[in-house]
Amino acid sequence: MCIIVVIHLYTMLYDIQTSSPVPIYRQIVEQVQRLIASGQLAPGADLPSVRAVALHFAINPMTVSKAYSMLETAGSIVRKRGVGMAVAMQQNLSSAEDKLALLRPSLLNAAQIATQLGIPAEDAQALFLACLHETQGETHE
Amino acid sequence: MSNPEIVEQEIIKEKIVIQARDLTLYHPRGVAFAGINLAIPAGAVVGLVGRNGAGKSSLLQCLVGLREPDRGSASLFGCPSLQLSDAVRERLGYVAQSADVFEWMTAYDHLCEIGKAYARWDEHRCMQLALRMNLPMTTPVGKLSGGDQQKLSFVLALAHDPDLLILDEPVSNLDPISRREFMLAMFGDLRSEQAAERERTVLISSHLLSDLERVVSHLAFLRDGHLQAFDSWDAMLEFYRQVPDTDEIDASAIISRHPKNQTCIIDTRLQPELAVHGKALMLDELFLELNA
């Protein structure tokens, strides 16, 4: 006799307080937004299904649907036909810090190369400015 | 009575499954309930709350046609409650406060026999639900505890996959695990990916506010036979606020006034400037305030 045991480790992404002055749908919307902003939910990542969330917390599936619809309208998530909801590929980054954070890896890379080549900081900076002007000049034509 | 405009909009937009107009029932000591106007849209999960003796059971009995009101009318799916067609009965699941079961039969017997009367009866689904709720299947029902008899009533009400569930304190004797299974079962089979996404309307009267909070879309507060408030639960959370009782308050915005504490519950949609001073309430706090 052969017994096959499948152990399924599953953690729910959300933490919902059902006895709270904050409506459940709003708790879900805010949590998904935070998870996306912090990168825990990456662009393209699947969200737990409406059924899975309703089942886990024993709540009304319509509440989860309502939250997901609002996030979809805001452009944070998209509907993947036959699969469910997923984080949108393009998030609207409004804050300056967010944008600088995205630039950082490229600059770090350039800084490493400049250091390896022994290029002084002022020369490297001047070069970067020149590149910026060149790029912006192209886009203004 | 609160938010008549909002209820009107819902009547126009959505299909109304449960309707009551000026529903009134007298009883020897006075009135069970009076002037009840309700319009419950398809897909709503409505919690009916109120103290014992507020009139909840009699109201539900009139809605399903088990009692005749003294004034006014009720209808389900547009069909008068006192003359429900077979087609509507097939779509209705009702659980009375005291279990409607045959004491000499086992739970298994019930599921087999009663199923013969309904077209959409799914014996397999019943059995699964009965098992998940730990319902003993082979003991004569008369020998089961009150809680187990309640479980049977509930399983029977769900077995023909009704579009409308009217439940009178269906879980008062159940342990938390059984109650959880009950709540999940209200929404159809969430565990099955293949289960059809059909809309079910639910009207449930219960004292277990923490259970209701997780599942309701709307709440109806009944006090001394009158409907104090009926609105979506999210709207109540967002707009009902407890504020100090002052002259600034517009009478039309008041949902209720506390007789001693000098506080009011107001609907801040009707007086937005007071929202910032108000305290948001959870369901048990709101219940206490409305029944003070």
C-alpha cells in the first residue's frame, strides 16, 4: 500500500479585522496598495482569488470583489481572463523618492565603472549632466 | 426611518427580492411590528437585529407567508407572501427559530425523503455540508441536541440550492466552528472552483453580531416593532457617527438619541460638517446605542 501525503503550506497575504470601524473592503484595498508600494506584491504577481480570501476569513465574497473592483478602477491591478486578478505592470509612481529609487541601480552601476576606471568624481558628474542634456535634447526635437 | 432616498435608488437600480409595504401585525398585548417598509435587492445579505421581543421572528414569518399581517403586504420575488407559487417555494429556503424536523427520523432519512419534493435537491452537497458541520446522520433526530437539530434545519434549507434564504436565529446553539461552516455555506460552495456564481439573497436574524459583521451587506435595526435603520453596512460604517447631543444637529440627520448619555447617532451624509467630530462605531456599539 502506498500512501501519498501532500503538505500544502499556505499563508494568506491579508490580515483582516472583521470587528473594526474600518469596512472590510477598505482594509483589503489599503493592504493591497501597501503591498504593491513596498514591492511585496511585484508587478504581474497574482492576487489571492476572491474565493480563497472569502473562504479563509469566512467573509462575504462580494466584499472582496468590491475591493478588487476598486483597485482595478484605480489601475493598481488588472483582470487576467480565466486566472483572476494580478498586479498591474505599470504602477503610477507619484512621489519623487519612488522615481529616484528606480534610478539608483543604474547610477550605482555607472559609479562602479567610474571608480574602476579611476575617473574623478567631478568628471563623472559632468559627463552624467552632458548625457542628461543630450537625452532631453533628443526628446525635445 | 432613515435614508429613504438611498433605498429608492436601490429599488430602481436593482431587482427587489423581498418587499414589505406598511407591514403591520398586532398581538394581544399591542403591536408585534408596525408600518414596516422594506425593499431588499437581489444579492443582499441582510442582518436583522434587535432585542428579544422586538418583532423579528413575527416579521420573518409574515415575509414567508406563515402568518397573515393585520395591515400592509409582503412579497417574495414579486409574488405575494400569502400566495407563494410553487416556483417561488422552490427558490426559498427558510429556517424557523425552533427546528422543523421529524423526531423519529434520522438526519439521513430527512435528507432523502424531503429531497423528493424539490427539483434542485443535491444529496451529495447536503451530505458534505452535514459532515463538515459534524451532524450525526444515523441518530433519531428527537435524540439530538438543540444545536444539532438546528444544523439539520439549516442543511435542509440549503439542500435545494435556494436563491433566497430567510433564517430566524439559525446558529444560536452552534459552536464557533459550526457557525463558520454555516457562514461559508451561505455563499454557495466556496471550496469548489466549478460552483456556479449564482446570486443568493439572504435575510438572517441573529444576536451574534460578530458573525454578522463579517458577512452582511446590509443591516436592519428593529426596535419595539419599528425599523430604526436600514442601509448598507459599509455606509453605516462610513457615515453613521456618534456625536454629542447639541442644538447644532439637524433633526433629519438623527438616527437615534441616547436617553441618558447626551449623545446621538447621526447620518453624516445628511450633515457632513459634523463628521469630523463624530466617533465611528462597531456593530456591537451601534446596537447598544440604538437600543439604549
